[in-house]
Amino acid sequence: MNLEQLTEFFRWMTVINVSLLLLSTGLVILLKGIMCRFHGQLFGVKEESVAVTVYGYLGLYKVLVILFCIAPYISLLLIQ
């Protein structure tokens, strides 16, 4: 695998993961009440706990996307 293929791989990995992050965030913003009720009933937890858990999930996912997708992609662009 050469440098160009690796850069393409990280580019598409970044596009896919950022798209999933934006979609998840948008759905949480638009459907917060429905989502909290549904997951609260499904897992037997309070609606407030669901909101905090989802917020933590989105924050962790964002950090992981930056760390494992965006940063390597930018590094590959810089060394080309």
C-alpha cells in the first residue's frame, strides 16, 4: 500500500465517520424526547440518564474520530 492509497483510505474513513457523527447528532437534536422515552423504556432507565449517556457517547465518538481519522488524514496530507 503506497502513500496515495493510504491517504485515500483515511479520506473516506474520515468522510464516513464524520457523516455518521453529524447524522447521530442531528437525530439526537431533532428527536431527543422520543429517543429518551424509547431508550428509557427499552433499557429501564430514567430519561435524564439516557440524555447524559447519549451526550457522553457523542463526545467520545467525536474525540475518537478526531484522533483516529482526522489527525492521521491531515498528517498524510502534510507529508505528501
